Amino acid sequence: ELPCRRLIPYSFQGTTPPDALKEEIRQVLERGIGAMGRLCQFAPYLAGSELSMADIYVRYVNTVVKMAGSSLLEWDILPEIADMSEWDAQMADSDIARKIDADQAANAEDFFAYLKRRFGG
């Protein structure tokens, strides 16, 4: 997720990042995909049989990966990690995700206004 943050301004401004930046980010993501594949158990949660803070955190950092990474790199990243897409769908349907998503939607207008001020455009 961290490398994808470098794409956020391009995503919000509707511009295309330089090819060199995209390639650099892609290389870092490929290493991260390997690490996530080794670390995640998906049994059925990331770290085993119980929902943990890791699940909640990764669900929301995946938002950046999907929004900026997948769209600007033209690469559907989550399926690169075995069982991540299924886990992501399961998490989206969890009580905690529905609550966080509702809070996020309620604050979206203020958040996007902040981003416009911060990044321009």
C-alpha cells in the first residue's frame, strides 16, 4: 500500500504519473505481494481463525491499492495474492466494515474538500 500512496495526487487530479514512477512502484508492489502471500493465512482471516486489527487495517489500506494502484498502474493487484480477493469481499460484508464504511461515507464531503485544499485541483 505504501508505494501506492505516491499515486494519490495523480488519482485525485486525474493526471497520469510518469512511466518511471509507475515502474518503480510496480517493482516495490511485486515484493510486497510476495511478502503478503507468505504472511497471510486466510483461515478465514489474515492471521488465523479470528478477526484482528490486521484484518481491519489491511482492508482499508487495500482501498489505496485498489483506487490508485490498480487504476493508474492498470493492474488488478489484489488477485495477485492467493485468496486476497475472496477475503476482501468477506471483509466488506463484516459488521465492522459496514460501520467504518458508513462513518467514512458520512465524512466523505469534508475529506474530499480537505484533499482538494491539500493537493489542489
